[in-house]
Amino acid sequence: MFRWTILLSLFLSAASAASIQPELQPESQPERQLESQPASQPLQHFIYINHREENGENIRADKALRDPRFGGAQIVYTWRSLEPKLGEYDFSAIRADIAYLDSIGKKLWIQLQEKSFTPRVNVPAYLLDEPIYQGGVLKQSMLSAPERDPNKPVTDDEYGWSAKMWEPAVRARYQQLVRQLGQEFDGKITGINFSESSIEVGTENADGTTTFPSDFNPKDYIDAIGENMQVLAGSFQHSTAMVYLNFLPDEWLPWNDKGYMRGLFAQAKALNMGVGGPDLMPYRKGHMGQSYAFIKEYPAALVKGMAVQDGNLRQINPKTGKKNTVPDLLDFAQNYLGLDYIFWVEDEPYFTDEVLQQLPDIKAN
């Protein structure tokens, strides 16, 4: 998925990454022991499961997970499900999924989800109720999402919610969850990533600027991402800690360059983190100017991964003028971005008719 506020600033910003990024020092920790990925390592494929049914029934019923071409599953777990009450953690779903995947020779990759792209809220109820959390969430629009059918009439439920990570109290609770997850699962899972960095808030003005809600400051949001990255890297030193960077508010490269994206990628490199994002869509103009350029240049010795999410395979490839194909995605992933992982959503009919039919045997990668 991707959501962004389109910014057409007339002036280039001279701000450097150093001037806009907080001077975050890594938490007191030993050097990360995560093994880097050799350049020759074959591209690895995981199934992306964006909704876990009660008791994980859909995971156990998923026949594609047994396909030898897939190394495991990237499963979305919401903050709300993992911390149902303040300070009370429930990781039983993760434990059960690790056990099941182990039994069929597969691995787990966690996507920790605090944002939502539907009216459903993915943060704990206490964040919404206690005044210290300032409401806990901020409403965001979903009208620009690639999975949205452009022929569908606009309805009144096309919105989601983003946790107010820029509020210190909210961020502190989230970081405590990350630390708890690291204590139990570091080294037991292949990797973990946050939800995407993009947030669709504010109103675009005629001059290309954006008026943001009174309780949102883009710089505070960027700083919060950086701080959360530091905690994730410190908590997962044996599994891959990955940050999903796609779009950032109040920046649209190259016209409005405030160094936000550049600064976060530099911080990820300093922390030896993996980088990636949703929406693998070859040569799409908006993406090429934002995160794709940074992912391409990210060191090959560090981990890079992207998800093929709902709607990606029906988008037009600007290079061919035709609908994206599985070979298009694989070529772009390997030869342009240099990815180590692709996470494939089971978006029908594309998954059955195209992905399963055209994804090469693991020996051919």
C-alpha cells in the first residue's frame, strides 16, 4: 500500500540530513550479530498474510505455504492484538505460528502493524481512552491507495488510522512492545518490520503546500520513525530488523527535499538495518523519485526486501506500457533494486493465475 501527500514545492531545500535528523545515539548494546547477505544469495520469497484469522486458521489452510518456492510467511500482527491491555502482552499467536511454520519447514517474518487502512483501529483501546495519549490515533485518507479500484465510487469509509507516534507517551508504549518482542523472539524469526512510513494526512493547497492537522508536525513524525528504528535495531540483533520507508510527509523528491528520506536511510545504514517497503511496482514515477532510488543504492551487504501487495500486479509498467507481470517484478527486484526478499500477497486472481504459474523454481533463481 502507499499513501502520500503530493507536494509540489517550488524551491529546493538546502537542509542536510544531519540538520534535520535527531542526533540519536544507539542504545547501549553490543554490536549487532545479524549476518549480512552475500551479494550472490538467491532472492527469497515469502507469502505475505495481511490478516490473521482467529486461531490462525487461514495460515494453516494456506496450501501455497507448502510450496517449496516460498521460504515462509510474513504475517501481520497488530499492536492491539499483542497488547490487549496496558502492559499485558499476548504473544500466543506468534508462538503458535512459529510452531506451525517450523513443522512444515518454513520461517516466520513479523510485520508489526500500528497503522490501519480501514476504519478499524489497530492500537490498544487504552491509547484511545487515556488523556496522556492525546487521542492515540489520527485519521488518514485511503483514496490514493493502489489497491483501490479506480472505477469504484468514493464511499464514506475510505479512511484509516495512524498511531500518534509523535506523542512521547504513545511512542514509549510502542517501544516497550518492541523490546518485549525482541526479548522473546530475537533469533527465532527471520525478520521483523514496522508498517510503512507513508501517512496520508492534511489538505493540499493550490500552491502545492499542505496544511496539516493542528496535532501533527511532519518533523516530529520523522524523528519518531528514527527513534523507533533505533529501538527495533537494539531489540533484534540476530533476526533482521527492517524499516519500511516509502513516502514521508512534507517531502516530495526532488522538488521538496528536506533530507527526511535521505536521513532515515543513512540512519538505517548506521544501525545495520534492513530496508524495504510495500508496493513493488517497476519504474512507477512517484516511487522511483522517493524510496526506490535509496533502496537501489543501499549497501548490498545489508538486507533489502519489498512486498507485492494488493493491486500491484494490475498496475501499468511505464517501461512496457502494459500491466505488470511476474517477470517484470522479478527483473526489477533483482537487477534494479537488488532485493533479498519479496513478500507476495495472495491477491486473486493474480496470485493463482500468475504468481504460482510464473514464479521460477528455487533452483532457477
